[in-house]
Amino acid sequence: MMVTEVLGEILLPKFMSMIINHGVAQKDGGYILKMGLVMAITSFLMAAGGILGAYFAAKASISFTSDLRRDLFARVQQFSFKNIDTFSTGSLVTRLTNDIQQVQNLIMMGLRMMLRAPGMFLGALVMAFWMNAELAAVILVVIPLLTAAIVWILRTAYPRFTAMQKALDTLNSGIQEVLTNVRVVKSFVREDYEEKRFADTNRELKEAGLRALKIVIATMPVMMFAMNVTTLAVVWFGGNLIIGGRMAVGDLTAFTTYIVQILMSLMMLSMVFLQSSRAMASIRRIDEVLDEPIDLSDENASQKDRKVEKGRVEFKDVSFSYREGGEPVLSHISLTAEPGETIGILGATGSGKTSLVQLIPRLYDVTEGSVRVDGIDVREYSLKNLRDGVGMVLQKNVLFSGTIEENLRWGDETATEEEVRRAAVYAQADSFVNSFAEGYKTEMGQGGVNVSGGQKQRLCIARALLKKPKILILDDSTSAVDTATEAAIRTAFREDLKDTTKFIIAQRLSSLEYADRILVLEDGRIIGEGTQEKLLASCEAYREIYETQYGKRADGEGMA
């Protein structure tokens, strides 16, 4: 389609020159009418080619970037926690939206211009030399100058567009953080501070954008100046050739059009190259996500079809650090949890509690040693089968927009209504859900903002229970509920999840008093293990926590 349009653009000036040189000069109305009809048909075909070419370019570019966005999002979904830590949320949002939009703009422009501009340039150049090689030599002076200008523009623009995209990353990250935590901002009356911080990042983006767009601003006037000077030179020299009888008037008209086409094609190419400079900065950023090596995969899993059947968990001399060669978060952990056993985990902030349980479903991989489930290294399972067997309520409780029922069905999308309600009953969520006018069909705000912290925790527990996991991990997941509700949840666990292995991280000792064993962590090591009675007798750290929380000494005497 673009070839059709280009051929028309090349032929029309020649047809016009023929009308002037023959039809007008000889006052031949029939010839003018015939050539006018040819020009009309050519113009119609050009219009059809231009419209269809633009349509297919738009369809191809939008479809390509739709596929790219899908693949990029799928890649992010494959990321481990370690991979996600490499990129900020705002940066990933920018890459999935603005950066891909830049690629789309380049492809749409490129599919139209990268064929049209060279085609017009070569066609017009050939026709210009064919009509008058002496006059066409003028353009040979301008082309090298414009080429040098384009190269300079590209080399200057690329780093500026890269800096602009990074500034956009920073702005998006700030917006995402503030909007997500807007309630905290308002509760601390920090609106003025956040407005100032946003103004600073917004100004940095504006300045980075202006530095980059100065190149774009300068491009068009420079190109237009070159085109006008060249056209003036052609008209001057061409006029002298006409006066000397060495060139027909119609040929100069066509020749001037060809010169304009040549320069216009160079302008189009410069705009494509300029857009490509911006898009290349975006493409590099997209490639960083696509090329990020995923450290957790099923590639070396030898038992991909195996599922978690019993829930026996064994840590064998496990050490772990978040960064290669970094300070170990866990050091030489060894323990075994039998099916149905409840393991309580206690320790100060930063002692490694969350890191320990995250190794079970392979949210991270061990640095040394191994974690085994049902006697098999977790790295031998497929990630899907392993995580299907593990129910996990993370420290940060997250709900999604949609109904309460839709949120709970994340645990099992095929669950019946009875199963959904049973899970909610176990988590002590059924009563407050039924207090809502629409019950389980109640729409949740984004992030579950229309329920309290304790209600959110109970819904997240119900969601995990709906998976019917063989291993259940609760990471400080009842901290926002009252003690009576927590006691009811513990009772439900004992009676209805007898065969499920449970790991419960908590700060309150009352949350762990029914655990079969309690682990006390300090600086990534187990410094105490056993029942509450055993720990009171043998673990000083546990004894200190006990005395602090219960207000009495472990030996039964009161504290002042």
C-alpha cells in the first residue's frame, strides 16, 4: 500500500510537467483533459494506498505491542521475590505502559515512513537527475549536511531520552506509594510534605523532558531551513536555465517538487530516527525485564508431577542470604515438622522468621543446605504443585478489587459456595461477612480498604484455608484480631486441620501456647526449641519475652 502511494507521488509531478509543457504550451484541451484524468486516477489510488497503509501499520503496531505487553506481564508473573526486588513497582508500571507505547509509536511510524521516505527519496532523486543532472547536483551539497545533522541529533537524544524515562520511573513510584498509603499520609497530616516531594519529582521529570525535547524542537526548523534554501537555489539556477532556453517551465515545476520530496523524505527519516532514539531507550528497559534471569523455575525439577501429599517439612542445615555473598539471614537451620504438627516461631524483628517460612514454598531458594517436603527437595517439585500444597498468609494482608467471594476463591476457584462459607467459618469471618447487606457478594475496595485490619486478616486466612493445604503458614496473621477471635481460630485449626502441618509466626505468646513446639530465633539461628515449659526452663530469651508479656516471672512470682 505504501509503494502505491510512493509511486503516485513520484509520477504526479511528471504528469504535471507534461500538461504544462504540451497541453498548456500547445493549447491542447484534449491532452490536458486526458492527463488530468490520469492524475485523478493516480490520486485516487494514492489515497487508497495511504489509507490502507496507515490502517495496516496501526493494526500491526498495536497488535505487536499488545503481544509484547502480554509477554512482558507474563514474564513479571514468573519473577521470584528476588527478581521483583530488582525493579521498583513504579519502574515496572512505566515499562509496561509508557515504554511499550514508545515502541508502538516507532513501529507505527516506521512501517509507514521507513518504506515511504526511502522510496520517495530514491524515486525523486532518480527523476530529478533524469530531468536535469546539472541542476540536481544542488541536492548533493545539502544531503551530507542533513545527514551529519541527523547523526548528531541521534547521538545527543538517546541519553536524554533514557534520563527522561528514569525520571518517569521515579514519578510513577512516588505516585503509586502515596496513593496506596493515602490513609497513612492523612493520619499523619503529611499532605504538604507529599505535595512538595511530588513537586520535586515532577519538576525533575519536566526538566529531563525539556532537555530531551529540545532536540525535537530544533530538528524541524533546521530541516525546513535547509529545504527552503535548497528550493530557493533550485528556482534561481532553474530560472536561469529557462531564460537560456535549456529547460522547459513545466520541467522546473516538476523538478522543484522533486527537490521538495527529497528533502521531505529526509525530514521524515530524521523524525523516524529521532523517534527510534527515544524508543531504543524504552526497548533497552523492556529488554532488562525480558532478559532478567529467573532464579526460580521448574527447569531442573525431576518430579514435576509430584504433589504434596502429607506435609512433612524438613530443614537440613539451611543457610540463606538475600544477596549472593551477602550477610546470611539464616545460618545452619535444622528442624523437622511432622504431618499435622503445629510449629510456633518466635523472635525479635529481623531474626529471620519470615525468611525461614518463605523457603518452604520456594519464594526464595536456600543458599546452603536443603528444604524437603515429604522427603523431597522443594527444588524437585514443580512450583505449581509445591505452592498448591502450601497455604500462606503473608505478613502484609492483600485483598483485590471484586467481591468477597471472588477474593476467597483465589484459594480454589472451583470451590462450592458451601466450601467457601466453611473456610470463612474456620477463619471466624463468616459472621461479619453476613453482617454486610450483600454478604459474600459485597464489593471490596482496592486492597480491601472497606474492611478493618482484623477482618482483612480473617479473610486472608479463609482464602488460604480454601486451598485445603497440606502445609499452612501464618506469618503474624492474627495480630489485628482480638484474643477471643484468635482463640476461636486456634480451636478451629486444632479440630478441623488435624492433618495439616502448621507454621505460626507470632509476637504474642498466647498465639503459640497450643503449638506442639515453639522455635525461638535470634540473628538467624535457633536458640531455643520445645514446649513452653521446656523453653521457660532452658531458653533465657523466651523467658524474657514471657515475663514481659505476662507481667510475672517464669517461676510464678509477681513482678514489681
